[in-house]
Amino acid sequence: MKYLQLGDRNVSQLVLGTMAFHMGDLDGAYSVFNRFSEAGGNAFDTAYIYSGGDCERVLGQWMKHRKNRSQTFVIAKGGHPNGSVPRPRIAPEEVRADLEVSLIRTQTDYFDLYLLHRDDERIPVSTVVDYMDQEIRRGRILAAGVSNWSPTRVQAANEYAVQSDKHPLIAISNNISLAAAKKPHWSGCFLTDQAAWDWHNENQFPLIPWSSQARGFFSGNFSPYKPDNLHVVDIYYTDDNFERLNRAQQLGQEKGCTAIQVALAYVMHQPFPTFPIFGPVNLDELNSSLGAVGVELTEKEMQWLNLESKTLGS
């Protein structure tokens, strides 16, 4: 496993997403969590909205069973729209309600990193920073960040935090992958476009990418002649992305690994700190993703994979 600094913690670069797990299959969830932990993984991603809360319950049960809460870096999220409130729910009273429920479900007194799951630009950044700072000082979260926010909003929030002696946001969780998304996956989601990429690189600001493996686009299950997954077709089916897939397959053959491992390694090799979230549903998928840790990519290979050069030697 590879580790990077996130806040004041040494965190595994791969983050295990728990969205697929539920209380009806604790043995299956535990087998994946245990294997990830044995491989050196210590970072887990969850959210108030996922699986009706079951993924939080499963993670909490596992940490209680393993007695490893202090060794586990838990990334939790709140403030996602829901059926009764379709707008982003990031007003302090709404986030507080999500946080309190999530703490109970996860059987913990704190989260290592708490992210706002969406943004609502009608809420001033000062309101967000003030509330998150209160929770940090209270000890219910150790650090704060955001998901699906623009770097511009994050920069404004952190400028306010510095001016007011409040805790700044320490990470953004936005979409990035080797396959370039044609548009945001869902309403209110944010893509790491070139301007955002430049900002992360210039500021060395940590990114926690979701859909880091492009919804399985590099798994071998997709081709221009197989349009059965409408979401993947809508987001990723372009000539350029199929060329990226071809190149990932070629490079994987040369390196003795799979295209999806190359694609995940690409996200891990960005020139700023990245902590890709991956979401295996079983041990085979977990072991496949763990194989990306050992894949080393040169700068020329990175550029070639992203179609920035025609050949590996150029």
C-alpha cells in the first residue's frame, strides 16, 4: 500500500468505498474490509445517503468487532439532497442532523474527515466554515472538506478561514479518471476539468476522486458495440475514451497487469495528492484494484495514456 499525508494523518492512498455493503451480508462485507486492512488500507469512505444508512452500520459493526477505530480513517459525508428535500442540504442545522445520525449508525464519537456531499452557492462560505469549525472544536469531526465543490468556492472558504482563524477545508472529492467524462454524472456533481486540475496542481490541494475507475469502463465489459449500460454510454462513450482504453490495454500487456489497474494507477500518479475511492463488491474486485498499487507509470506514459502524445517516445 502507498500512503500520503491528509491533514495530519498518514492515510492509505486507496480509499475503500462502502456504498455497496449492507447489513444482510456482514460476512461478505467483513471479508472485503479485512482483506483491505491486511493489505495496509486504512481509509474508508461512507455517507449518510448510501444504502439507507446500512453502509455506515456495517462499517461501525466491523470496527467494533475488530476494535480498530483508532487505526481507521473514516471519511463520512452529509448534506446530500434527498426525496423530501431535493436541494443540497448544507445549512448548519441540516448537516448537524445528518452528522448526528451518521455517528450513531457508525458507533463512533467522531469522523476523521467529514465532507459536505454537495454545494449550494446560496449558502455563504463563511456559514459553512463557521459551522464546520464548531464541529472540529467540539471533536465530532477532526477535519472538514467538501465533495462536488468548485475550487473557486473552496479557495474562498479557506481565505475566509485564514482571516477568521478557523479551520480550513483540507480536501475536495470530485470526479476524475483516465476516461474523460462528457458531462457531470448527476445534477450538482463537479468534474475535475483542466482549470480545476491546474488549481490542484498549483496548490497541491488533495483530491479524493470518486468514480476513479470510470464506472468500470476499463474492465473489458465495454465496447462501442455494446451500449447496454446507458449511464456509462451517456458519460464515457467517445472515440477519445475508447482510444484511452486501447492504450491502457496495450500498456497493461507490457507491464503484466490489466487495463483497469493501469487506469487506477493513472489517478494515483497525478502530480498532486490523490486518494481514489474504489468500490469493490467482492474479493475478486478488491484484489484487482489492489494490484494497481504496484503499477508504476512514467510521465511519458501518463501523457500517452491521456492522448497528450501520439507515441510513448514523443
